[in-house]
Amino acid sequence: MTITTSSDLDQLADLAARSVALIESLQHAGGAYPASPTFSAYQGYSWFRDGAFIADGMSAAGAVESASRFFDWCSRMLDQRRDRIAEIVAAEAAGTPLPDDRMLATRFTFDGDEGDDDWWDFQTDGYGTWVWACIAHAERHGLGLDRWADGIRLSVDYLLATWSRPCYDWWEEHAAETHVSTLGCVIAGLEAAARSGLLTADSAAAASSAAASARGLIADRGTHDGHVSKWLGSTAVDGSLAAVIAPLGVVEATSPLGLASIRAIETQLSVNGGVHRYLLDTFYGGGQWPLLSCFLGLAHARAGDRDAALHLLTWASRTETDEGFLPEQVPDHLLAPERRDEWLERWGPVATPLLWSHAMFVRLAVELDVLQPMTHSAEVSA
């Protein structure tokens, strides 16, 4: 459905503005963005990947200090693990790579701990995503990168040692595969770091070379029938692949690969504007995710289809609860309805609010000029 009235746009802008305020109100004093303040499995934790996309949305909306504080937190997490990164890098260089359970975690408590509950931890995507988002933030607002330089360099070292290893995907599944959305996050981070001026000549060359190799893997084994695929050798698509097009920009939206990928995600995973993770999804019955609708909307917007992007933004807005929250997913058009109750029994109701959902709504609203970025000073506190 195409939006035609100013009232419709005003309502979308209002939700986006309230989303910015909600994210700011829930951000931890140390800079971390909570994934969800009340959901049992996420409570008390912040993810590098989710948080980086949240920070990118906040940065695009002009919430400069909020985004900067998150990047401060990321840099601190890495500095605290400097010795472990050096150990991982040395083992890789010696040809005796450490096992997956010795890699960096994918989420941390707000104070920097790794928690004592089991999680699907080895994921490289977040370490590329935060570097990309941080550098994009600095470029967007004319900020210096010195305050995040050490964290960026440590991330590059870590990614150069680990990027080609199979690991868990965005959904903490399929650890034996190499996922195209993960490669997209890594490519975006390494290419941003290589152009940042923060790296030595050798490190910048290594980052560029690794990014080029990852691009080659996607071209050789990460496509099917003209579109990007869920993992290397797969024929399936995944909703996360839209991010590789936008906002990451690893696949050009108007290229044949970009257009075919948008079409495949739209055709296979989107129903009336709500986007599924992938066709075999059973998590909470395999519902539709507002954040994925917004990622697909960003891809459409970059490809020049504003109406399609607005339709997706509107669908996401209709998932808002009476309390003004956007959930992780909604039980519409469930792919596996018989599996929903087991998750309700395990973890309770779906994560609501999910800050990542709110942030992606903000990011698409800004992309479409529905929300005008707030004015700010480029001077932010260190």
C-alpha cells in the first residue's frame, strides 16, 4: 500500500521520534544498548551486531552522543580482551587456530562480563558491523576517530584471524556454515577500516585483501539463480541478506545482483510487508520481523523504489503495541505454528520492546525523509 497523505507520514514520523527517545532512555550509563529490557533470554546483555545497527540508526537520526557512547563501550570491550585477541591472532599465524569456544563472545553484560549462561557465542558479524557503523558515524558527523582507534585496530586484527571460519549466523544457528550476511558485515567493517587512515600500511592492505577475498567467496559460492544466498553453497535466501545491500552497501542495490536479491527476498520471505527470517524458521513459530521489513525497505529505497520502502515501513509501524513498543516478531503468517508454544514455555512472550526493531524503523524513516535528523553539535564529550 502506498502512503498518500501527510497524516500517514506524520504518524510514521511520530513513531520514529518516540523510538529515538525510547532507545536513549534505555541506553545504559556505560553506553551499551540493551537488546530488550525485559525479555528473559536477552535481559542484561548487549550485542555488538544489534547494537551497531541501533547506533547507526541513532547516528542517522542525529543522536550523536548516544551513538558515540555505544562505540566507546565497544572499544572498551575490545581493550579489555586485548590479550585474548593477541592469543587468537598468534595461534592463527602459527597454523594452530584456537577452537570456537576460545573466540570472542557475541554479547556482553553492560559492565563488560560475558555472563555465565551458555550461548551461541562465536559470531564474527558484530566485529565487522560495529567498525563499519562507527566509521560511518564519524564520516556522517565530521568526528575524529581517535577515541575509537584502538578498538577498531583490535577488531581488524581479530577479523583478519577469524573472518573465513564458519560461525553462527545472525540468528545464532548453523555454526558449520559460512554465512553471506556475516561476510557482508565483515567486508563492510574491513573496507571501512582500510580507508579510515587508522591502520598501518600493512594492516590496511591485509584488510583490503581479506575483504576482496570475502567478496570473491560470495561471487563464487554465495549466490544462486542470480541472487545472494543464505550461506556458501546454499540455494535459500535469508531476510538478513537485505542488510548486505543496505545499509552496509556491500552489494550495490541497482546492480543485477542487488535487484535480483531484493526480488528474491520480497518474493520468498515477504507477505504483505512482513518479512520472515527464512522459510524453515521455527523460532516462536516463524513469525514476521519488523526489523527485517525495515532492512528490505532500505534495500528498496537504495534501489529507487520509494513506494515499496514506504509500504514496508508502514507494515512495521502496525506492529506497535498499545504501550508504544515494537516487538522482535509478530505471530502473523506463521511458518511453523505448531512450534510457537515451546518457545513461549521456554522464554515467555516475544521480546518487546526490541531496541533493534525500533532502531531499524528509525533508520528507514530517516532514509525516506519521513524523520528529519535532529540538529546537533559535532562536539561530543570524550
